[in-house]
Amino acid sequence: MQPLHSPIPRLRSGGGRISLTSYGTSAVFSELASTYPLKVLSPRIVARGLAVVYLLTYGGGLVGGDQIELSVKADSKTVLVLLSQGSTKVFKIRPGRRLASPGVSRHSLTPPTSIISPLVTYPATRQNMTFTIAAEGALFLLPDPVTCFRSASYNQSQTFYLSKSASLVVLDWLTSGRMSMGEEWAFSRYYSANEVWVEGKRIAKDIMLLDDQQPDPIAKILSRTLADRLAPYSCYAMVMLFGPLVQSTIQDIAAQFDQIAIFKTKRPAEMVWSLSPMTSESGAIVRVAGKETESVRTWLGQALLGLQETVGIDVYRKAFP
Amino acid sequence: MDDDDETYILLLLSDSNLPTGSFVASSGLESYIKHGFMTSPTSTIVTFLQDSLGAYARSALPFVTDAHHVVERLRTREKDGGIETGDMRECQDKALEDLAALDDLYDTMTLNHVARRASKSQGVALLTLYSKGFSRPSSSSVISGAEGCDQNRCMSDLLEKFKLMARKEDTQAHLPICWGVLTAALGLALERSQYLHLFLHARSLLSASVRLNDMGPYSAQQLLMHVVRPLVASQLARCKDLRTGLLEDSEVDFDEKILGPANTWPLGEILAARHDLQHSRIFNS
């Protein structure tokens, strides 16, 4: 016979598990666990079948070598909202070493000189997340943008497994860097993959890779930097929408999109966005680029306002203050 | 296939009159200019060429490569007589299955509906081109000898079936997949196929800019002569070894993050997806 409490598999450093179960009319966490440097917190929400979790990292950021592995499950008829608190900062190395980092000797508080030498390639930061959403369940992943600092290397993979009548909203966005420090698109690599499977069939796979292509000796033409390619915008956002709970939101955005008529302009607008339906009828992709992060946030808050019906005004304001 | 044969195929495929539907596609250039990204005509076109070619190479070339591999493998096995007649069908079915899987992955990764539409129509046009334009004339009096006829039959059979799958909407027939299939069926080596595909992308952008009246035909020719070549060569060097990771012959420890297809130009993606919103336009994409 199985022991009554089967031992929960140990989480390795940076690991996390969230499991939301419906219990009568309410949603309860059957699991909510994480290990350093990841931290998951759930504020008390008074709403039926709804739960909010903040995904946090100590110090508000990630450093080279950090590996986050998170698995999330939302049971049928539950609504899980995942948020962050402030943008996720990705450093090349941590300013001031992290004492509890695995492999760091507690005796050497100052990093060996080789770590700060610019010739060394730093280990990349990785974040892998898997989400499973049962029938009539919903996951709204609405974090703040990622900000990669100079020379940072960031890799994020998010995979979503949905049942047929599940709903999904994924917001994935980034800013050009620490603009106050004069950093604009100065990181070395940003890789973000979002893959959506519905009932065992892949319906969308978005892979965004931003890196400076190494100047090539063959090309005699001045190569284009990342900043050249993305100018004049400094914030890029992608939203995936899928499922019954977001149909009216998609329709609202589509109506707005169809009303746009583009006449030739002399210079690029402050903000530009697009909407594409997915091949699978009940999904859509929105992309936004803006010169200011805040204007992109305001636009997103307006465009996704329909989600308020599901999550309520208080929770919605946590995502879009 | 000897070098002369290959050169002749290259000449045929690089013909700008080839009915491939590329003359109605601007790959986002028309929308880019409309949105105010034009500073001076020549530098704007070169800039767009660099960004668009870089993005296209990174997202599409892995699919050209893998589709070419699938068909090339079948073709060589058939040529070497390594397949029993009974197994032939099985090998062909496996090839079609692989191609459909590649096509499906490209479809789910091309999340911009305008690009998806253009890619499908150009892919289907390539399949039609093969069956109508590259098959042997039926009147046997025109050509003598039956050399290479069997091999031809095996390939045209494969393409015919793939075309039928596209018609029944069992597969999408996206451009990079169909290009890999077509060139491998004609016996063009992989690297030449990749090179030509990128070259044609660049050339069709230049013809689009001529049609848009942003550049004269001589300037376009000048860019083709002096600018496009190093650009194509450097993108080819960067992307020729990329794969999709779908086929069994990929390395065991295939790292998708390093070697897989990706979208590298989100700005181009947004502008291209806004194509249909232009008050007036002359292209379909």
C-alpha cells in the first residue's frame, strides 16, 4: 500500500511547484512550494475558484547561472492568476555575491578576479516553466516585463498544456535595459519560447531571440546592431490569448484593430501594435512595441480589460495598476 | 547530377518570370515604408534588406534544410536501388509524414497571419510549378531516351502526393518546406538550395521596392551586384547548419535554444502583420 502522504519529490535550487485544486466552489492550493532563489506567495483572495500567486526572486532579479524550474497546475474550473512584483531584472553577475548560492564558498566573499574580467563568458540564466490547465480551468500569466542588464544572457521557456475548454492568457514582455544607466539593448542575449498545446496538439510556438549578431568578416557592409533593428522602440510585448473565457476580449481587440487605417507617415508612431488570429480559431496573438514601457502597460491594461469579468477589478488592478 | 546539370537548374530557378507568386509579396516592405521608417530610399532599402533577410534566414532556413534532407534521402536511396519495390511505398509515406510534420511546425511558429498567407500561396505555387513546369512533356517525340525517368517518376509521385495533401488541407505547403522539397527533387545540392532561397528573398524585396517606386531598376541592380551578395553569404554562414530538431537524424543532444528556428525581429513582425490595414496598397504581404 502507498503511504498516506507520499513523499513530495525534493525541489532542487530554484525549483517551484504550484498546484491549484477546486474544492467545492473554492480553489485551494494542494501545493505551493519553492526553493531559493525562487519564492512564491499567495495573497488571500475572496473570490470563488480564483487564486493569485506572486512569482518572486530574492533581490528582485536573476543572475547568470540561476536556473528556475517551475511547474504549475490548475484544476478544472479554477482560475489562477500569476503575477510578479516589479520587473524581473537579469544581471550578468550579482552585485555582491549570494551567500547561499550553490557552489559558492562561504569563505570567499569577494568574487575571484576572473569573474569580473570582461573576457569571461558568464553562465546564462535559465527559466523553465510548465503549466497544465484542466478543462474549464484558466491561467492568466501577467508578469511585469523582463529587464536584461548589460551583457546579461537570459533564456526562458514556457510550455502550456491545455485541455480543450481551458483558457489562457500569456503576457511576455521586455524592456531595452536600464535606460537610466544609458543601457539600451545592451544585453548579450534574450531568448523566450512560448509553446501552447491543446489536447496533445501544438497550436502555437513563439520563439523570440534577440542577440547581437556577430559582425561577419564576409559581410563588408556595416552590420546592424540589436538597437538598430529595434529602434525607435524600447519595450516589446507579446500576448497570447486562447479559450472560451477570452473570446470577448479577442473580439474587442479585433474590432479595434480593424478600425485602424494606415496612411503614409513621415516618422514612426509612439506605439505600434498588431493582432493575428492563430490557426486554431479560438486563439490570437497580440504584439505591441512602444517607446515607453508605461504607455505599453497602459495600452495592455485597456486592451485586456475584458479579463476583469473573470478575475474581478481588485485582482485586475494588481496586474495593471 | 553533374555540375552542368546543377547550373542549368539554378538558371531555371532564378528566373524572375517563374510563376511563384513572389511578385505580389513585399514581405512587409510596403507596410514598413508606410509606417514612416523611410529615411532615404537607398539606405532604407538596404536596412530593410539586412533586417528582413536576417529574420527570414533564422526562421525559415532550418525548414528548407530539413525538408531538403527528407527528400534527398529518399532520392538517393531510390537512385542507389537500395529500396525494394514493396518498401518504396513505406519510405515515401515516411517522407510525406516528415514533411507534413515540418509544415505543421512552421505553421504554428508563423504567428503572423499575413506572412502565413503569403507563405502558403507561394509554397503551393512551387508545387504546381514542379508538376506543370518541370515534369517531362507527355509527347515522347520531343525527347529521346528514358534515362533518369524512373527517378523522375519517384520524385514526381512524391510531389504529386504532397500537393494532394495540401489541397485536402492535410498539410499547409509553406514556402520554405516546398522550396526544400522542390530543389531536392530536382537534384540541387543543399547549400545551393539554401543560397538561392536567400538570394531570391533579397531579390524579390528589391523588385518590390522598384514596383513601389522607391528605387529605380538600375539602383536595384547595383545593390544586387554589390550589396546583396555579401549579405546573403553572411546570413548563409550564420544559418546553414540550423535545424528544426524534428527529424530523427538531428543530433541526440539537439539544443533548440542554439540551433533551432527563431523570430529575431519583432518590429518587422508587427509591421508585416499590419499590412492589410493600409489605406491603399499594391502588394498582398
